Amino acid sequence: MLKHKILSADNILKRGWPCYPFCQLCMTHLETAQHLACSCSFTASVWTIVTRHFQLVGTPPLPSDDPPQDWWQKACTTVTRNQRKNFSGLLMYLWWNVWKERNRRVFQNSFQSISFVSSLVISDFTSFASFSALEM
């Protein structure tokens, strides 16, 4: 998502392929990688639930205009140096599950709720964090 290489609607249209140009998650904005990662209300709601679950109080909300990588660097300063690997992992699981939900809607015509996608992020991250702890 950060490199804008994913096949979001804007990139599909650039290739001349037919697609629905609006975000399948919020249905209000044109779908771009930037939108899916940061400014989509669906993604922002999932992020809010996830940060509350893990009690990440000082973490800023996802940006609407800043590039995701700039926000990511700023947000990493809100956690300790030892927590950065896990924080980055949490973001990757957020964006991965948002992307999977987008694809579920596009290709399977199946819709999951914000709460369900949030629980997937939390579950995936918890498994990752448990595995990471075993590695050390």
C-alpha cells in the first residue's frame, strides 16, 4: 500500500481495465492506496477499535492527507523503542485485514462489519506477538 502498487481502483483504471472507482469500504471516495490506508472511514474505525483494545492512548489517528509512511514514522515516536517492532506489526495487520476485506467485498460480494475486521486484526496481531516473544 505504501508504494501505491496495489491494484486499487485508481491503478486498475490506469491500466484501462473496467472497475467500480469508489471505495468498497466506505462507498464515498475514489479508491486509492492512500485512501484505503489512511483516510477511509472504515479503516479509521478499525484503527480506533484496535488502538483502544491495546490501550495505545497516545497514538495519533490515521491521517487523511499525509502519506502513510510519514504518519507511520511520526506514530512510531509515540511508543518506546522496544515496542516499535510490535507497533509496526500491528499497522501491517491492520492494512492487510483492510485489504482482505476490500477484496472480500469486490470478489465475493461478502461484507464483514468493522467490529469483525477489528477482531481479525487483534487476533492476527496477538498470534504474531506470541510468536515474536518465543523467538527472543
